[in-house]
Amino acid sequence: MFVRSSWLLLWGSIAWASAEPVTLHIGGTFPMESGSGGWAGGEACLPAVQMALEDVNNRLDILPGYVLNMTNHNSQCQPGLAMQQLYDFLYKPPTKLMLLTGCSPVTTVIAEAAPVWKLVVLSYGGSSPALSNRNRFPTLFRTHPSANMQNPTRYLSVRSLDYSSNLRIHIMEKFKWKRFTILMSVEEVFVTTAKDLEALARKKGIRVDRQSFYGDPTDAMKTLQRQDARIIVGLFYVTEARKVLCQAYHNGLYGRRYVWFFIGWYADTWYYPPPEEHLNCTAEQMAAAAEYHFTTESVMLSRDKVPAISDMTGMQFQERLTQHFQKDTANVGGFPEAPLAYDAVWALALAFNCTRNNLPPHIRLENFSYDNKVIADTLFQCVKNTSFRGVSGKVMFSDSGDRIARTQIEQMQGGKYKIMGYYDTTTGDLEWYNKEQWMNGRGPPPDSTVIKKHAMTVSNEFYYPTILFSVLGILACILIYVFTQKHHERLVIFQSQPECNNILLVGCSLCLFSLFLIGLPSDDISVPESLFPFLCHVSYRAKTNCGIRMLQARVSILLFGFTFAYGSMFAKVWIVHRMGATENQQLASRQKDEEENTPWEGIRTLISTMVGRQALMRKSSGQAYGALLEKRNTVLNQPISPTKFYVIVAALTAVDVFVCFVWILIDPLHLTEQKFPLFTPADSEEDEMIMPVLQQCQSNQQEVWIGIIMGFKCLLLVFGTFLSYETRNLKLRFINDSRFVGLAIYNVAVMTLVTAPVVTLLIHGKVDANFAFISLTVLICTYISVGLIYGPKIRHIIKVPPSADEVQQNGNVGPAIMSKIDQKRYDMLKKENETLQKQIEEKERKIHECRERLEALTTSSETEDMNAQLLNGNNKPLADENMTYSTATTLTTTIPLIDLQLNGNPGIFEFYNTSLAIVLFFQVKYMRLKTTMIARRRHLMKSFYELVPMYISFVCIIVIR
């Protein structure tokens, strides 16, 4: 049965062939010249179409009984001229069953008008994405793939609604380019492609810039240069492409830093400037600018060795077509698109053949007219369902009439195009051969100037020496602590409040340890961003006008180290000042009591004492010079409880803890980056710039919190300096290092207040200089403070043995515990006491002689009366044993008076009264003067306490500004 059917079919074909064939007419437009920036694709496409018509008419199994004939015109790729030619096709016989069109502008105007006459349009050269609009072009089909196939748009297969990615976006993602620029000519085909590419690229998170030009691209190229465009997609015809490439050479937009994408349907030697275009570039310059550019174009020539429907492979077709030209095919317009035109004729013939077989028996294909809807609809469905293997590859159409084909990527290497890979639009797979090359062989260039963030770190030249001295300082603190614990029974240690000094050692160690963290990150030590917030909370790198500005933080080792170290010294000077003030009050009270006593009572007591017994004289003299020592021992030389020092340091620490806790709770820290101006590294050939970045921990109200903390610390520095100056002449027995503590406070205050403006105003942002000033300040303050307080003690312990220390303490307390003024007063009293003792002995001897003389010259009665008077006069001083003398000078002054009295000189009492009145007058003047000085000191303290709030307000105003 099958053999019989085959014979019948063959016999029918022979019968049709033997009869006169019916001619089916089609119309075609071919751009035989480029015109004003157009595409001269007709040079190669017209011979390819004629070759296809010949091959189809020679096939007996395709359209038996019919022959195809084409009427063609040169459209010059001009839409207006194409409209005139369409009029000729329609109104000049014979009737055309289908139209072939070339470039996109011509295809647009013809395909938009053709449905009125029920004509199907088949385009072999239209690539504009706008032609995919089925509502606007309902009867258009294209063997040329749409330009959207290189864009990230969607495509429909013949029988599915699957979406696929696009080649250009795949390339961008492959080379990790997140930015590119579109340079296009103002033509609908390119504008539509650019819009589609821009819109869908943004959905992939790729930044797209767009520049357009008409005719002359000079201004557009300068704009690209200003925008720092690196990856450039060019959408224009070949004549404009040569202008763009020449301008790229003159503007330096080529080479290592730039990548160009051109349309792939240019000829292989398109960049060589023809003489008629008069470009201002030589062939060598154009070749240099075109090197390493990419082209993306749908596969237009099949590389398979399997023959197509025409019994030719793609290579055989190309060889056959080449024989029609007498010049190099690289200079023939439309030569790459010729396979598409050849396959367009075969698609047309197969559609005619399908329509002939599917028409009703009474309707024949040659009966087509411009109002015959049946033949038009049948022909449309046959074209839509066409599928065959052509010389350009698999030929099939989507629902929108677009050609579904593979896309190839090529790169120019050494003046020749090399295939980089293929992209399948139906599956979205990219087949990449990894054969791309780049100038200097350094990989793909970046899509823009690479801005590398460079964290500003502390140089090793500053960091490691600082760490060395910090380690030595911490070890010194540990050794000093061990040394003092070993010799804690020595008086020089015991009487210096060792518990408070241990707090000083802890604070200095914390300050030195903070330098480890302040210098991070350094050149060799990096800090991950995940650990950076933790570093902010354990280090402190901030300084206002009264503190060291390091790294802003809330809870800080340096903050609490400063509180412990300085707080221990502040506690000492505060307690010394308070005890000195208490001693002054008691002294003023005693002097007031002495002033209230009548001077004549003291005179009588003095006379009676000098005339009376020798023992009473010794007792009164001892009370006079011992009164000062008694007052000193009861006030300044009392033992001090360590709890007082702990309370002061704890109070200062509590203030810091409270402020830091509220800061953390209300205004948390967050990592910020302070950016500095860009600079280009001198030794780098890459397209990169360095952006210095200073990582900081900041809060929203950073200045307020830093102002509160550092204002408080500044107030402590100033007040501590004032207290140190006030107590410079005081020396307590159980705070024997108060003077050295004052010197240490001077050092800390001066160093901090000098370093603060430099670090805050002059070198802020200069990491090395900032760290150098900070570390130098911390090291100097800690080393000098520890040296001043512990240096004399260690020297004393080494040079003075414990036995000598005990003898000095037990044998003579005065010189070891008094200040210079007290020591001088003590020496004067001691010498005066020795002088008085000698004078008393001399007077006693003279009195004894006088008594013997009186006994010999007077009678016993007179002697008894005189003795009675003397005894009555001496009863009063004997009874008043609690009498104290204001100063020992009074006793010294009265010695000559007593001597005169005992010698019996006349007028002794008158002279005695006058001399004693003068002495008492000067004594009263001295007491009033001392009381005035005490009152002035109290007034000064009151004024200082009134100025403290004003100073705090001033500091806050400065910090807020």
C-alpha cells in the first residue's frame, strides 16, 4: 500500500512538472547602500535570496506545479522610500502573496501597513525589539533574531511560555560587572533595544547609564569620559561604529581599563576606515582601539556538518555565495546575514507548500487576493508552524514571530574574531570556552574605578615600641607591688598608705594595658568587624578639651585606669588638705583663748615663778616648748584609716560607672567610618584609588557624653592641682609622700592639658600622630607618677637598714615628722630651752647669795615678814598648774627683768611694766595678723567653691559648640 502511494505521489509530481507551472509572486526590498548611517545588507542578501529561489524552484517536492518569482527594490534602508515601494507592490500587478524586507526601519513601516492587505511579511534583516509587538505587527515573522536576544528579556518558544535569560546580562554577571553604559544612535531599533536592556538590567541590580547621539558622537564620547564609563555597549550601524571607535581612540576610551561591546553583524574588518568617510584616524589607530572588544550576535551560519534542507551545510553555502563576489567578502555589506535571507526564502516556500495542502478543494493558492481572508489566515498559520534545518541553523518562530536561535560571543584578538562561546535562548545556558584575553593578561578590568577602602592603622614603628614600654611599665608595677609587700613593715611604707598606693599601681597598669587596644588595628594586627564593637567597649579613644581623645567608647579601660590612678592621688591631697584645715581651726581657737586671758595675770605669774622655786621654773619652761608638739601630735600626726581613701576612690568610680551605664542604656554605640579624600597609589598600575577610612564607635549624642565624662575629669585635674598647691608645706606622719603626690598631680595635669588641644584640634584623623601623642602622654604620666611615689621609698629601704629606721622613730620623733617651718621652730625652742636652763641655774646661784646676805644684815623678824610676803605671793602660781604660755619668747624676754629685780636695782617694777607691755603689744599684733591670714584663706576657699559651677558651665558650653 505504501509503495502504491509513493508511486502515485511521484506520478502526480511528474504530472505537475510536465504541465505549465503557476508563478507565485513575492515582493522584496533590499538596502543596496547604507544611505545616512544605515545598513547596506542588500549587497549580499539579494544574491542569497536569488540563490534560494533558484534552489526552491529546482526542487520537485517543494511547491510542485509552482515557481517563485520576486520583484525587488532598493530601499536604501529609508522608511519613506520603502513606503513608495510598498505602494508599487500593491497597486502594480501581479499580486504579491508575501513580502520580504531587510533593515528594521523599512520592516517597521511595511509590516505595520501590510495587515490591511492581508499580507504576511517575512524579514531577513529586521532586528529591532519593537518588531516583536504582535498588536502592532500582527503578520510579521523574522528569520533575523531580535536584538533583544542579547538583552535580559523574555522569549517564548513555539509551544511553551518559558522565560530565559540573556547573553549580555550573563556576560556582565560572569565578569562581575555591576555597571555599564549604553551608547546608542537615535534610531528606533536601537532606542527600543536600549530601553529594554536598561529596564531589565536594573532588575538584576546592575546600574545602567545611557548616552545617545545622532550622526556625530563627539559630545557623547566626552560625556562618557566625564562619567568614567568603563564597560560600554554600542548600539549603532557600522558607519557610526567607525566614528565612535575613532573618537574612542582620541579620547583614550580604549585599552586596559575599557571593554566595548559592538553588534556582531558588522563585517570582520568593519573598523578599517574607508576613504570616503574621511575619518581622522588611521587604520592602525582604529585597530588599536578595536582590540579586545566583544560582539554578540545570533548564530547566522550553522557550523554543523549535517546538511540543511537545501542539501548544503552552512560552510558549503558560504563558499557558494563567495563565488558571486569579486572582492573580499569582509567588505560586502550583509554578508553575515546572507544565510538568514537564504533561509527566509525556504521558510516562505515551505509555508506556501503547507498552505496549498491545507486550503479547501475549491480554493487554490494562485487565487490569493488582498481581501482573501481564508488564504491569508492559512498562510499565517503555516508560517508560524514552520520548522526546518537551514544553513543558519534551526529555523523556527515564536508566538511573537521572532526567530529562535542560538547566540554567539566573539572577541577580537590580534585583529581577528575568536568565538568565546554560545548562548542558548531556549534553555538559558551559556557555553563558555574561557578563551578570552585581556590587555597585559591581568583579567577583566573593573566596571569603574576601583575604590578600595584602606583602614587607617597605626604604623608598626609607633605600635611596637609603645607596646614594649607598656609591658615594661606593667612589669615594673608588678615588681614594685611585690617589693612593697615584702617590706610592708618598714615605716616609710607603713606611713604612706600602701593600700592607696596599690590602687595607683592598678590604675597605671590599666592605663598601660589600654595602649594595646588603642593601637588596634595596626599594620600587622587586624580586627574583624564582628569584634570591633567589643573593642569599642573595652578600649577608649576619645578626648575632649580635658582628656585624651582615643577611640570613642562607653566602658573604657583607660577611663577606669585613670580613675584608679588619679583618684588615689586625689584622695591623698584631699585628706591632707582637710586635716590641715582642721589643724588651722584648732590653732586659731587656742590663740583666741590665749588672747582672752588678761596680760597682768600672766605678769604676776611670771614674777612669782621667777622669784619662786626652781622646779616650778623648769615645769613652766617645758610646757612652753612642748605645747606645739602636743598640738601637732593630736591633729596632723594621728593615724588615718584606709577606709577614707577607699570611699573617695569608690565615689569617683561610681560617677564613671553611672554615666557609662546611662550612656549605654540610652544612646548605644554603632560602628561608623570617617572617610578621607581619595588618592592614587604611586606603585600601582591597576585602575584603583585608595579611600582612607577611620573606623570609629559613635553614638547619636557622642559629644554630649564625652563632654560630661571629660568635663568631670577636667574638674578633678584642676581641683587636684589647687589642693596640691595648698598643701605643699604640710607633711603628715601617716601620709609621708604627700609632696611627691602633689608633684605627680602637677605632671598629669600639665601633660593632659597640653596634649588635649594638639590631639583634638591639630592632628585629629592622623592615626600615627594621634597614637604617638596619646601613648607618650600615658607613658610619661604613669612612669613619672610611679617613680615619684615609689622611687624615694625604694631608695630609703635600700640605703637605710630597718634598725636605724626604728632608732630614729623611737629616739627622736620631731625631725622625722615635721615640716621645715616646724623643724626650724622646734630647733629655736630647743636652743632657747637650753639657754633658759643655764640662766636659771645662774639666777639660782645669785638668789642663794642674796639670801645669805639678807640673813646677815637684817633681823630675824624682818626676815620672817619678808618670807611671809614671798610665800603669800607664790601661792597663786603654785595652785595654777594648768597655766600655758602663748610662746616661749615671753619667757626669754622676761629673764633680764627678773635679773634686774633680783639684783635690787631701783625702779625695777616700773621698767618691768613698760617692757612687758611692749612684749604683750607685739604678741597681740602677731595673733591678730595670724587671725587675719586665716580669715583670708577661708575667703579664698569660699571664692573657689563659688567659681566651680561657673567653670563646669563654661566647659559644657565649649564642648557643645
